Amino acid sequence: MEREDNFEILTKPYQAIMGKDLEAVKRYYMENENVGHPLTDTGDTALHFAVYTGNKELISFLLDLAVAPFLSDIRNELGNTALHEAAAAGIVKMAEHLLSFGESQLDVKNNSGETPLFIAAAFGKTEMVKFLIVDAGKSNPIKESHCTRNDSKSILEIAILGNYIDTALGLLYWDKSLLRFGPACFQLLAKMPSAFKSGHPMGILEGLIYLCMPNKIYMLPSFKN
């Protein structure tokens, strides 16, 4: 019974947040738990859900009430912060707003050792990757801590494994230092027919030349600074 009562209580702030009912959210959190209190079994808080609304005023309000001194201290059970969630969803305007509260969030790793930039690459959010590298100005060139996660997979490799070829190309275009991961990644690419217009696998050398042809990159406007 207690579990059902808790569920009913916790649905109120969730519904208010997802419904973008700022007044209802204010009423709830002025009278109840801190915004860092989990709303789900996976530890997601009001801040995690608020990211998906795109409502900057809502985020600002919740942060004003937060007991945790830093955004990086409010995490779910995966270790994800609100910025990790924004990166995974590709909501650039929300990531920009969150970073106005502190750029140290860029360096926070979740339980798998993934920074927000790594998460963005893993989910193929190319515009978010560009924002975090070029516009946020924190990882240019990308810090070593952003390049690999706990299982030693590189940010370039994880984009390729997800078949996010445009994202992988963007990573190389915006930060040439990632070419150090090239040999293993290009070998992986050579075995993926979907990476090529022809639909046929290529050797490592010809695949590398094909993918690095200027028209392949410049035909994608989002790669331009």
C-alpha cells in the first residue's frame, strides 16, 4: 500500500513537469521534497525530466530550490546528470542553458565513464556534438578524459558501432586529434557496407580515402563552423 501511495504522490510532480505546468511544479516543490529527490526507480529527478520540456524557466526554478550545490551532484542511478540527459536527447538549447550554471558539468562522467560529449556521440546527436566541442569551447581539442569510457571504447568507435557515420565524421572534422583512434575505427568501418554509398565493403585504405573525400564532409552543412 505504501508503494502505491508513493507512486501516486510522485506522479504529481512528473505530470506537472511534463505538462510544463510551471505553477503546479512551484506549488509542489515549495511544499514537498527537494528537487533532488528521485521520482522513479532509476533515480531520475525533477531536473532530469525537466530537460525534455525545453523550458528554461522551469530548470532555473528547480535549480534555485536544489539543496545540492552543483548540478553535477544531482544524478540518477546510471550516474547521469541533467546535462547527460540533454546530450542524449540532442536538446542543444537546454544544454546551453544548463552550462550557464557551470562548465564543470562537461567533465562529469557517469557510472560507465561517459561524459556528456561521449553520450551525445553514442546517441548520434551530431548537432549536440558540435555544440559541446565547438561552441561550448571546453573540449577543443577534446580532453583525453572525454575520449574513452570504462570499457576502453573510444568516442569515435562508439559512434561508428552505432552506425552514426555522420557523427563520426563530424568528430574527426572538429577535432583532428581523434585520428589517433583511426586505425581500429577505419578497420571497423571497412566491414560496414552501410557506411558507403555503394553499399559494398571496402578495404581499409580505399574506405579511408572514400570517407575523407571533401565532398563527403561539405555536403553536410551541420559540419560547418
